[in-house]
Amino acid sequence: MELIARKGDILDAETDLLVVGMYKEEDWENPFISRLQAALGTKMKKLAKAQDFEGKPGQTLLFPAPDAMSTDYIMIVGLGKMDELPLSSIREAAGNAIQTAKKLGLERVAIEMFGEDDKDFDAAKTGRAMAEALLLADYSFSTYKKKKGANIKQIDLVAENGNDARRAQKAVESVQDVMSGVTLARDLVNTPAQDMTPTKLAEAAREIAASSSSIRVKVLDREQCAKKKMGAYLAVDQGSDEPLQFIHLTYKPKGRAKKVLALVGKGITFDSGGLSIKPSKSMETMKCDMAGAASVLGAFKALARLQPKVEVHGIIAATENLPSGKAIKPGDIVRASNGKTIEILNTDAEGRLALADSIHYASKLSPDAIIDLATLTGACVVSLGEEVAGVMSNNAEFANAVLVAAAGAGEKMWQLPLEQNYRKLIESDVADLRNTATSRYGGSITAGLFLKEFVPEDVAWTHIDIAGPAFAERPIGSYLAKGGTGFGVRTLVSLIENL
Ligand code: BES
Ligand code: ZN
Ligand code: ZN
């Protein structure tokens, strides 16, 4: 699919679906709409009335174009009130345009740059939001389907003003780089666990490294991880027949790096719960338990294209969590690579075990900061819902940088406290730590506190629990389909670019 921003008169666009926006209070006074009305006669208002179209955000009005125009269909999308056109309404409207084009099986879409006549209009910001929504909405996962989804070939984002068009085109180009990473992450998450094994994840990492001279990859096997005494990670792995893959990607910029950052992703390619087995309903979507790893890989794909001046490490301890005659048992005690012993009370709290050794490994790379992304706790979905990630950190300044990056990237995150009084809940009678807290309350926080035990005190660290937003069980708005969302990639890239 080709997406470009260009200057032009939207009504002259040669396309299949022509999309213009309308504000709620505009009442058909908009110059585009007036010209459209002139071309169509006055029936349009009647049509709108019949379909309750008032220009509210999310509303759309679709009709066939008159023969004199070089488009097949025209769609008016509601933008809400003019003086409060938020990026969320812009994204929603752009997503609606793509949904309609897909439904009609159209190949070309020309869409008006929304809000260009607003006094606060920022072509880069709007261009970015529109490009993101258009590309997110265009995504479909049809690897396993005979009937593939409709394929949009060309999207033109049309601005009236040449300067706006140029600025928007710049934004479009950088969005495309980031979205290549988001799309990769979505594909990796959507691919079923039978095909997205630890070995396949390592292959994906090798492919990324092969495509760029600034990225290298190293993959450790079980024996090498045993040498590094990664007893917690190995404990999760021991029930699986698939060979584990401990993946370490390194991106080095040309010239001096301003900072060193380590990205750690949870890479459980399937989480059955192990012997503390999950009920079947909860297991249905557990191919998504490598979404943190997918976001790290997605970020690396984008880094290769964006070439930031930061050294970045990507760490993924990939394995499956399965029950078997060899699986770890509740009551077993393991020793992590930092020397701490862990009593395993619930084998379904496996993410923190694999992350413990991953975080310790990352801390040995002399990073300025570590950030981990993990589908870690159902408790986080209970507290923040399906669209918001939980953020926990040992460093207020770094946490803030992550939250600012997330807000700018349009990814929803909310900070939770690493309450020290809850630390006693993960103390064990027989080991240094227990892998589940003695209270079922505050489960995301106790999981965060557990991870903190593996971070050196002088290293800034932020943990992002993406159990909710990594995988959409229902579509989100008009532009995010069910399944893997690629959540985290945009925040990581934006954070790295701002460092
Ligand atoms: N992978 C799950 C968490 C999860 C839940 C991710 C829902 C995505 C959606 C994790 O390994 C897990 O099972 N956590 C347990 C921890 C508990 C045993 C302390 C949970 O949340 O129930
Ligand atoms: Zn689990
Ligand atoms: Zn898990």
C-alpha cells in the first residue's frame, strides 16, 4: 500500500473513495461540502437527515459520486465540534474511511487533511495521527485464510496548502518507519503458538539483524543460559519440548551514542499456566504472551530505519510455559542469575521468572536505563481495563519520560505505585522471594516489586505491564482490529528519539 501526503483539491482527486470531514455545527456551510452539494443537487441534506448524520465524531455518510467526478464514492465523516478537534476524533474518522473502503473492496482512497482551516492546525501532528490511523486500520492478518482481506493500494492525504502537504509528508514518512515495526509486532503476536515458537522468534530477530549493518544478534541456548546460572528462566523452560532461545539484539549508532538503553520483552510463546494450569477460556489468547518480545522486535525494526544516536539492547528470554513430567512444580525452589532464590508457588506466574534473569542480564550491559514490556498480570487488566498499560518504576524522572513518550505516541499508560509496604507479601519462609504474593490484592504491584529485586539500585528502570492493551479481544475504535495491537512499539521509538 502506498500512502502519500500531497497538495491538491480533494474534490478533483482521482480515486475510488473520496473522504471529506464535516464539523458538527458546520451545517453544510463548509466550502467543500457546499461545492459537493452544488454538484449533487440538494438531496444530500435529506440523505443526512434520513441517516441521522449530524457531523458527530464517528458518524459517516456514504453515497455514490455523480458521473462528473473522478471518484466512485464520496464519504463525509463527522469530526465533532470545530474548536475541539482532538487527535482521537481525527484517528477515528481516518479509521472509518479505511473500514468503508475495505468493505466496498475499493483500492484507492483520497482523504482530506482534517482541520486544516483551524487556527491551531499543526500539519505534522495531524499528518502523523492520520497516517497512524490509516496504516493501523489497513492492517489485516490473513496468513491462514483462503479468502484474503481486501487490499487498499493507494491512499492520498490531500492538503489545500503546499506547506502543510510538505510537513505532513515528512510526518507520513517517519510514521511509515515506525509502523513497519508495529505491523511486525502484530504479525508475530497473531501467529499461533504452533508456528511462533521460541525458535521462530529468534529467526525474526536474526532477520532484523540481517537487514541492517547497525544491528547484531546473539542467541544463547539452554547450555549457555545454564552457564550464566539463569535458574529462574530455565525453570519455566523445563516443561517444554521446544528449545529455548535467549535473544540479545544490539543496535549501535554510527558515531558516539548519547545513552545506552536496554529493552526487555516477555517472550513466553505460549502460557498454559504450567502445572498450575489455566482454565481453558483463559488459555485461548495465550499465544499473546510474547507480545512484549514482539514490541521489542518491532522497535528494533523501526530503529534500523530511523538510526537514532542511542545504543539499544533488546533482551528476550523466549520459551513456552507447559505442564509435563519435567515441568517445574509448586513448592520448588530455584536460584536466579543474581543469586536470589525463589520459591515457586504458582507456575502460572512464569513471566516474572523469565524476566528476572533477563533483567539481570540487561543490567550487566552498563545501561543508563532498562525498560521492560510484559503481558505480566491479569490483575493489571482488572485495574486498568483492556486499553491501558500499567507503568511502574524505581525512578520518577525515567517513568515520566516513558509516560510523556506514550502520550505523544497515542498509547495509553497509567502509573501504579511500587508500594514498599507490599514488599513483605513476596517474602518466602524458605527462600529469598516467592513468585506469587500472599495476598491476591494489588497483583500488578507485587509482580512489579518482584521484578525490582533484579534491578541494581543505581539503574533507572521502568516496567510496563501490557496484559490489557497488547491483544484486543474486540476491535478498538475504528482503526484497531481484534488481535495483536503492536502496543509499545510507538512509545519505545518515541522514547528513544527523545533521549
Ligand atoms: N500471561 C499471564 C498474564 C496475562 C493475563 C496476560 C491476561 C494477558 C492477559 C501471566 O503469566 C499470568 O498468568 N499471571 C498470573 C499471575 C498469578 C498466578 C499471580 C495472573 O495474572 O493470574
Ligand atoms: Zn502465566
Ligand atoms: Zn504469562
